[in-house]
Amino acid sequence: MAAIWPILARIKSPLTIICRRCGNRVVWSREKAVANLGGHTQPHTIRGKLRCSRCGARGREGQIDVDALI
């Protein structure tokens, strides 16, 4: 895992979204992540907004993880 980043606007790499239930992995460009989730969003808030496109698992249930480099 990369270092913990305080807000989405500070990431310098794509945002990797991983489903802990089915293993689905999606990579969003930095620009797409900021546009969809907001630049001032914090990591724990990001997880709560996401849902797996393959199995439907929700981040607010602890099933989604995110990673990026700052």
C-alpha cells in the first residue's frame, strides 16, 4: 500500500479501487477521481461513496479499498 493521503486533490497517481469481496480492481485517472468524488474528499469518505460494479459490494460496508500515491 502507498502512504496515506489526506485528500484526493493531493494524489499524484491514478486511484486504484479494489473490491475485497470479489477482487475486482478498477483504476481511475486522477482527473476522473477528482471529478467524480471531489478534490477535498478524504480516503475514508471515498470508500463510503463507492460500490463494486461486478458484485455490488459497498464501501460503507467495508468491502471497498482504495490506494494512490501522494
